[in-house]
Amino acid sequence: MSKKITILGAGPGGYASAFLAADLGMEVTLIDKEKNPGGVCLYKGCIPSKALLHIAKLVTEAKHSGEWGVEFSKPKIHPEKILEWKNKVVNNLTGGLGQLSKQRKINYIQGTAIIKSENSLELTTGDKTEVMEFENLIISTGSSPVKIPIFPDYSEHIWDSTRALDINKIPKDLLVVGGGYIGLELGTVFASLGSNVDVVEMTDGLLTGADKDLVSVLKKSVDGLFTNIMLKSKVTNISESGSKVSVVIQDDEGKVIKKEYERVLIAVGRTPNSKGIGLENAGIEVDEKGFIVINDKCETNISGIYAIGDVAGEPLLAHKASHQGRACVEVINGENIEFDPKAIPAVVFTDPEIAWTGLTETEAKEKGLNFKVCKFPWAASGRALTLDRTDGLTKIIVENETERIIGVGIVGYGAGELIGEATLAIEMGANVKDLGMTIHPHPTLSETLMESADIFFGTATSIYRPKRK
């Protein structure tokens, strides 16, 4: 008799779980409010934002190409066509997932559900509500943008990240509240398309969590792209006034700044979608931040109920959710397995991109590890020179005693495409010599990983960095 799995939420974690479970011969029910699987990532997050960032990159490169002897006239921006193209990308992907669900004979239900007990849900589809029982339940409800209580509700002029992606106009001026990856990515889009963009961040740096030497490379770029970046500053009041938004900002010296913007984007983080889904009805434990508490097998404190993805803790990344979901299904299928990755890569798709995996330098210091940092500047990369993108840096963090690679950070053009090799190296337990002796194609940016590894031994070809005695 095949196992039965009910999955609440069809984002990257939910549909990855459902597809694997079906492939393993299980009976699968997948519940989501959207017409097709995809979740926030495909409908309102990763995919649409990257589609817009691709346009921003094209505009920036066209502007920059004049320095190479190729000039283009000033681009004409048509927001309605941009929106149409972005929606086409989203519809193609989500529609494809819908077809894959049907091919796998998954019972996909468009609706919402609330947990009623340790083995039942209250399912609502249209105007119909019914109780359905489950054998195994995977909660994959994701996360939502944080709402600041003192700020007005989101509107035509005050955006969260979801509303910003429905790009119906390019505002003359835009304030981004929050210097994290969401604020910087969307700020990059609008600044590249012609908006004057200000950024306000409460902390003393952008991208909290990333190493400062990587962030400093990005900051040089965004300093020229954005109109103002106000660090150690906070927005104390926002109010709509006709077609404008009035904002009061307190800077790091306590000075009060009053400005008006056409639009304000609030991007101060995300919160788990753990409220309003009936966790208390089954006695499912959550922590102080609202994340569902799970063990290494993705099990909650209630037998037969599991949780994955954003709702089950940080990092809030789609690829973590997908792999966690697949591990969870294997646990339900009786396999002796845990979700215990050595490295989960993170990528910020700004220009230049920032990517890191394994331990950051900051984390290695906090753990008191004995390590060496090997940095290779892209100014010494032939491929970076041919792209006129020497604004990059590749760094490898190596444990001195074992010579194992424990972390990698990259900032530069296409860093997100390079971090996969670094993640594999850490996951496979590679030492720094393994990476240095792996033949990389020339000329490519991937060579910067090889050269960084060679720096550990003082033998990098393209830069003179003798090993310290």
C-alpha cells in the first residue's frame, strides 16, 4: 500500500516534495491558492525579479559600451511591455509546473487549508469548505514581506516587494527602506531604468550577513547608481499626500530629513507564514520568531507532520526549500536520511553580483577556527579584463590544519553562476589543493577559483603572492 502525503503550499519546497513523492509511487495531494504550483518564488519573487534585473543589466551594459567604441542611443522604456514580458516568463514556468503535476497524477487542489487536528485539515475551495484527513502532512507555506506597524498600509504609492514587481511606471524618485538583498536588487532595477533611488538602512552597512570586503566592492558600484545611500539611518514616519509620499528620516547624527518621493519601497525582510494556518490546533511548536521548530529530518513535534522551507527557519532561500523538501519525502519513504548540508549558497543579483557559500569569514572568526583567507582580485583575470569587469574578487577560506575549503565568497560579474562549483567543493570535502589542481578552461572567470586556491601555497600564476613563512 502506497504512502499518502498532503503538502500545504506549492512553492519550490512544496512542488519539489510533491514531484519526488509522486516519482516514488506515493499518493500526493498538493494544496495552494494559485492556479498552478510555483509559490512566491515563481509568482512574486525570485523569477520575476531576475527577469527585471536582466533588463536592468542590458540597459547598463548598453550605456557602458560607449567606452569600447560602440554607442547606442538612449533607450526608450515601455513599462507595459516590460510587465508583459515578465508575466510571460512567470506564466510559462508556472504553467509548465502545472503540466508536470498532471503528468505525475498529483491531486492538485487550488484552495486554502487550515490545520484542524493532528490528522485533519479544513479545506476551502471557492465557496466550499470541507474537512479532509491526512496521513503525512508537509507544511510549506513560505514567508511574506515584513509589515512595519507604524507605516501605512501598502498602496499604489507605498510598495512591498510584490507590488514593486508589477511595474506599471518608472517613478521619478524612489525611496528604498532596507539595504538587504531585496531592496538592493529592486533598487538596481529602478535606478537602471531611470529612477533617482535613495536607500535607507538602519545598520552601518549593506547586506548584513555578507563579508564586508565583498560588500565594499558592490558599494562602489551602487554609490554611482543610487542617488543617496543613508546608513545608520531610520525612517520614522511615512504619509501619503496626494500623488506623493512624505517621509521623515533620522540620520546617524540625529539630524531629521524630510523628503517627498513618488514611490516608497519597504524591504526590511520577510516573516514566516506560520500564523493563521492552525498550528495551535495540532499543538505544533514554533520558536520566538514564528518559525516552525523541526529536527534534522524536518519533523515537527507532532508525529506525521513535517515542515520545510521559509516557514521552518533560515536561510530563507528557494533552493534550500527544494532540497529540504526532497529530503523530507525520503524520510517519509522510510530512508535513513537527514537534511544536513555542509554549504547552502546565497546569491545577491545586484551588479556586480555577490555570492557566498559555506562559512563566511565573519562566521569562521566567531567559531574561533584556525583559517587562512586567499583572495584573488579580478584585475588579474584575463577574462575579467576582456569583459571590462575587473570590479570583482574571489576569496576562499581554508582551514589551516586540514587544508579543507570551509567557505567561499565571490563578488563580480556572474558570481551566482560561479558559486555552484565552490559549493560542490565544500560538500565533497575537497581540500584547497584539489581545487587548485582541477584544470579550469581559459579564459574564464571560473579560473579565479583555481587561482585563489593556488594563493594558499603561494603559487598563483596570475598574481605574485608568496606564501608567508
